[in-house]
Amino acid sequence: MTVKHCKLIGVPVQEGAGRLGCEMGPSSLRTAGLAAAITGLGHRLSDLGNLSAPPASQVHHPNPALKNLPEISAWVELLSQAAYDASAEGMPIFMGGDHSIAAGTVAGIARRAAETGRPLFMLWLDAHPDFHSLESTVSGNIHGTPVAYLTGQAGFGGGLPPLRATLDPKRVAMLGIRSVDPAERRALGHCGVSVFDMRAIDEHGIAPLLSRFLDRVTAENGLLHVSFDVDFLDPSIAPAVGTTVPGGATFREAHLVMEMLHDSGLVSSLDLVELNPFLDERGRTATLLVDLVASLLGRRVMDRPTWSF
């Protein structure tokens, strides 16, 4: 197993979501034993602490529904630089925070990838495509916009910071999608993003779909960013999320995804987002996320303790 230098970066952002609580996500993951899980597998670890909220940006956008745009815009700019710096060496793991953080984390990773001359791919594990623009969003929650922003779609001028490097939508795969708004459906229909919804998973199985995408990353010698939203999982096993959508990935499917990602050796950075400890049950969702990260970093079924009853 390749030893990685994992860098934990807490991003206590909740302004991009529709309800409070995600800012406690980094503390919950630390309490659930993320650091010990990583070092227990033989990897190096640096916990870089939590980023502090920056002063709000002076930005404006004509969509009156938008919530906390100046705050999120400032976070995106701060995160882009932090992700760029952390990705110089090692594997940054960004502990959110709501999914708006991806607008900054992936922007910084994309800039680093462009400078190294390697293409950046992104695996989006989520119930939602988050493909609204600042113009199309009706809820005004900016955690529903990062993929459209990162892939250079229209509708962000004057709102979020200009991108130094965009993400090619043809190098984005979404897995587990099951809640798509009409405006997102129209935008996704012609942009080139690969969308594998739960019907595709039911019909074909999760492994063939993921394998096809990973083969493309390998063929292009790409870097792979994984953005993991708690609502990728079925709420019966992961209740600590403010955007629950029934019919998500099962325990076994989620671990299979993570083990396949480990086997590929391609993952260079990771988001863990939308964990809301206020909605959890005795820390079960945070504990599950820690176990999934351990699978991504090399833990096998035979490494797990078993009990006889």
C-alpha cells in the first residue's frame, strides 16, 4: 500500500445550506476518530486545523433569492488558495461544512493540476447534481451551484470569484443522483457531465459504472478529486444531513465505491461535506464517514473486527 501524507483541513461553513449545523462537521469527524483511522493504516497525517471565516466580499448579484453570497464568495476565494497550497504535496482532505466549499476546494486543486500539466477529474458522490447557476437557483442556497461554477457555466459573473482554471465537464462523473431540478436537468443535458443516477445503479450495478470512469482517468494520467456529500448515502444509515433524499447508496455500495477508489490509486484530494451533527444519532453518521475514508485509504473487510454471537 502506498503511504500517503493526508492533510486535514476543517472548513466550518454553513452559510451555503438551507439549515444550520454543518459548521460543526469538522469537529464531529475529529471526535469520531478520523485521525486515528488514517494513522492506523500507516499513513502520515497533518491536521492543519480549521480555517477562520474571512471578511465578506463586496459582491452583488441581481437574483434576490441568493442567500449569503458575500460570505460564500469570500470563503471560495480563501479556500481556493488554501487548496492550492495544500495540494503542492500530499492528499488534502477538506472537512466541511456544506457543499458550497467545493467551489473553492476544487478551484484550487484545478489550478494546481493545470500547472502540473495533468488533467483533473472529479467524482461527485451526491443525491443532487448541484448544477444551478446563481441566476437559476430558486432556493438561493449556494451549495446547489458549485459544479456549474467549476465547469465554467454561465450565470456567475459578479458573484463568485473568477476561476484561474476550469474543470472540463466531460471529466466529471456524478454517482448516486436522485434529485434534480428542471433547470439543472436542462443544463446537464448538453454539457457533457456523466450522470449516473440511482436507476443506472439499480440496472447496471455501481461497480461497472465507476470502473468505466476510473478507466478514463487512468487513460489520461489524470488526478482525481472526490467530493463526498453525506446525502449520497441512504438516510436510513446516514441521518445527519439537512437534505435527506430516500433511496441512496447502501452501506455495502458505499464501501465498494471507496475500496475501488483505493484500488485505483488515483485519488489525490477529498471533500467530506454536509455532515450536520445536530441531526445525527449518537454520532453514527460521522462514524460511518470515518469508516468510509478508511476504506478509501486501504482498510479491507478482513481488517475489520468481527464478532461471534
